[in-house]
Amino acid sequence: MRIWRVDELFISSFLRTRLEELLRICDLLNVEPDFNVVIVECETLKDFHSLTGRTYVIGAVYSKGIIVSQPFEVLRSKGVLEDVLLHELLHHIILLNFDLPSWMQEGLILYLTGAKPQKLSGRHKEYLLRFMREVSYEEIPLVVDRYRRRSDIESR
């Protein structure tokens, strides 16, 4: 396993190309970006499955400040490395600031990162389609603000 700090990846590596997108999303949600996240890059797909219990369709999993990912080379070969890490980092930022229902959190992240329903399956597709039905782009700040964590409001 290899351990990465997200701030290092933004400064020195491939995530730099997604920094502007992340900042735009944080601005829309009226939150500060937070890079206090560790990424555990598994050496093999078997290690990933053992650690997360997830199938190989899932590229990474976020929990409590830690992203556990498939080997970067595997994700890079699928052309999704940056997408997967940005997606999981957004889970971190949203969970720090909001208490969204899980369908809304997943749907919001998929929507804001430009996911296409026809390229998704299972609950990801279901959550994105539900989000698209229930929330317009213009309503996003108002809708998510209803779920803002109280400590975040008090600190502003």
C-alpha cells in the first residue's frame, strides 16, 4: 500500500488539473475546500476488495478522512483516476459541511462532476436521476443549505 496526502497530489501531481473544478464546486456550495484527507492506494485489486468489501466497479471508497483506492495504475488505465479521486474528495468536503441524505449527496456529486446517467448503473444511476428530477442547478445552493451543519453556520 502507498499512502498519499491529498494536498500533495494537488500541489505536485495529477490532481492539479482538477483544482479549478473543485474550487468552483466549493464556491457553489459556499464551503471552503478541505484537503485534510489521506489516500490509501492499494497495491492490488484483491487488496482493495479485502479492505473495502467492494467490487472492482467501485474505484475508491471514502470514510472519515480516508480514501481507499484501487491501484492508481488500474484507475489510470481505465481513464478515471482523477474523476474517482475528485469524487471521493467531494464526499469528504460535503460530509464536513452538510448532513445530506445519502441519495442527495451521491446525486449531487455525480451531477456537479458531469456524470452521465447512461454511463452509470445501480444506485449511482438511480441517485443521479433522482437528483436531476428534484433539484435544478439554480436551486442547489438553497437546497443544500437546508442541510448545512450548524457548526459551519456559526463559524461564518
